[in-house]
Amino acid sequence: LGDGSSIKQVAKNRRPIFFIHGEKDTFVPTQMVYKNYQAAKGKKELWVVPGAKHAKSFATRPAQYQKKVKDFLNRYL
């Protein structure tokens, strides 16, 4: 098996990446997304979703989620 460090793996990526993380996530600490974001070398964006728990970003703010993802894809595809 390979290295399990998300930071090391993200650092290898050169493609655009959009980090979406719930502000109230207690499963994956929110501070982790900032470390991954800093490690990314290519074009990148970050959205910490206010009030969202783990894997609930879309459910918490569906319209905003759809718009942000669509805008990101339109920018980089």
C-alpha cells in the first residue's frame, strides 16, 4: 500500500482542486482542510461551509454548493 498522508498525496497533484469542508465536521477536523489546501501546488479553491457537519455540505447549503461547484468546473474545464 502507498502513503496514506493526504498532505503528501495532495502535494503530488497538479490539476485544479476544489476543497469543500464542513465547518462543524467532527470526523475530519476542519484544520486538516487548511493543511491540504496549503499543500496543493496547482490552481485551488477552498470553501468551508458554515454550519455543515461531516459529508453534509450539500445538504446544509444545496443552492450555494451547486453554484460553487458549477463555477469551479466552468473555470477549469
